[in-house]
Amino acid sequence: MFEYRTQPWKTLYLTYTVLSVVFVRLPFWFIISAVPSYRPRRSWNMTRTIAAWGLQVFTTGLFALGAFDRANPEEETKNAALGLVWVDGVPADFIRGDIASLAKANNVGPVRIHGYWHGKRDTAGNVGQRAYPGEKLLLIFHGGGYVMGSGSPKAITAPITDGILQHCSEVCDRAFSLDYRLTSAAPFEAANAFPAQLIDALSGLYYLTQTLGFAAENIVVAGDSSGGHLAIALCRYLIREAFPSLHVPRGIVLLAPSCDWACTHDDSPTASMKTNAPADYVGIFFTSGYTAKALRGTLPEDEVSSNAWISPSSLKINTSGMFSNFPPTCIIASGADQTVDGMRTFRDRLLAANDASKVLYREYPDGFHDFIHASYHEPERTQALEEIAGFVKGLF
């Protein structure tokens, strides 16, 4: 892992990878994917098959080079079209209990962060206008394994925000995508361990409700992959603390939520991490242990498997009562996702603690991880977006 992060190895690796993909792998993929029995899923077409193999090469390269894509907000503020705004840190008295203890142990607290407005602007083309009476809003947390990614309109996951906003246009015409702090660990500088991301999520919600005047009951929180995990943590924390001025959102939408950073499901020979490896690309974010190491910071190694804030689906935790009183929740999962075992466990834990009518779980048998970002992943992408739109409309 990260063995080619320094020069000249980085250039050599990139050169080899590009040449091998263009002149060897891509032609080979075209040939073998023409035969359905050689595809990861027989139902897949050639485009999805080749795209999945390409994503596997891409994620392998990320961890070979340590080339995690991160936004540069200082530069992006110069481009008004991106809709970037700064968000002040939430007041420190909102950090309580074990979260305050974890924050102290990992030396993190509220800081100024940023986010991006998507959708409708005012007549002058400005973003961040105050809520009008009764206005509904989507609060989005992007994915990227907590080590990369952004809510920027330029980000690879921007089609998720745009797709949800387009399909939910009857309910809301704006979305705010928060850029929470990304974490890192050795061999890079250790920074932003958990609960930095939860604190940032609180800051985002505080900005929307206290600065712009949105009512929490008019906000739907959505997150993909690690962003889905963050949405879970935010709701659980708000439910537990019951702040008089910072309430639980109307509902949450979880797209391929990352629920088991400890990989406690993976010992079984039938674990989705193993059986779906030929079809998916996300496994290395989990099996490398890098995100788990970065999130725990100074905490003991077993914290990842024993702490439900980090791994809400860990099989080593008795979560009885932890997820009670959750708002209506929509979970979009995929049968070809390497992390779907954790999603199924989280679904079961939600159902055990809440009325079944409040939990909508849809699993698309042939979808890979976080497929809504991929425009070619049809018909599942459109089906999932329509499912989400129906869920959001049903909340109001």
C-alpha cells in the first residue's frame, strides 16, 4: 500500500498502468467481455463490465500511489459557478458525552469548513440565500472512504447529488453538499480522526437551521458510501442528545452506506467482500485497513470493531437500543457490492428498533457499489433515483 507514492516510482507506475491499460488490458477486456460467461455478472453488458474492471484498476492505483483526490476550496472560491460557501464550526457546547471524549482523545474540534450549493439560485445568481417559509432541502454527504472526494459539482460523485435533486424537483429545488474533513494516517500526516466528520456534519446542520433558517423537519439528509455512514452517525447523535435547537432531520437516504469499517463480516467464505470481488471495486478501502486506521487516530485498534460510531454494523457489538427512534430511512443497496453484508446487518438492526414502515430497503441484484454515480449503470440508476424520489415525496 502506497509503495509507489514517491518519485521516480510514481511516474514509472503511472506510465506502466496507462500503457498496459491502453495497449493490453483494454483490448483484452473487449474480447473476453463479448462472452457473457466471462463477465462478473452474466446479466451485465460490455459497457458495465469494462467500466467495473476499469474502476478496479483505478482504485488499486489510488492505494499504490496515495493519490487521493481532494478539493482545494481556496482555489474553488474563485469560481462562482461552483457555489462554494464557508461554514463556521458548530458551537463547542454541542459536542457532548462520549463524542466529546473521542474528540479530546483525537484532538479535534469544530473548525471552519465549506460546502457547495446545487440547484436554484437567487435572481442575481447568488447561492446561500435564506430559506423561504416551508422550504424543503437536501443535505448531502459525499462518499470517498473518508480519505478522498468532495461535494463539488466537479467531483466524480456529483451526478448523485444532481440526480437526486432532479428527481426530487417537486419537493425541493436546492441541495447543500457539505465537505467534511477528510482523514489521513501514516505514511502521510495523521489528521482529522473521528469524530471530526461528525462535528462537521453538526456544523453543516447548524448552518442550515440557525444561519439560513431551514427547519430540521424540512431537511432530508442523504449520503453515499462513507457519507451514508456519516448520516447514520449524525442522526444517532441528534436523537440521543435531543438538543432544543438542533433537531433530527425529516428523513435520511443512505446510498451504499459503509457500515462495517472493521470488516467483521468478512471471515465467512460467503462474505460479500469475497464473493463480489470480481464485480466490485470498493474492497481495498476496507481490506487495506487504511480508513479504519485513520478514523481511529490515537484510539486502540479494537475501537474500530467495538465502537458503533465507527462500525454500526460490527458483529462484535450489541447494538440493542442504539438505533431506536430513527427518522424514516431509505437504504439503496446493491447485490454486487462488496460491502452489502454490512448494509443488510444495519437494515436488520434498524428494523429491530423501529417500526418496519419507517425503513425502506431496496437492493438491486446486479449493481456495484454506489452505482448512482455512473450514468451508464441503467436501468438500476434511474430505478433507484425514482425510488428515492418517491420516498422523499412521501415524507412531506
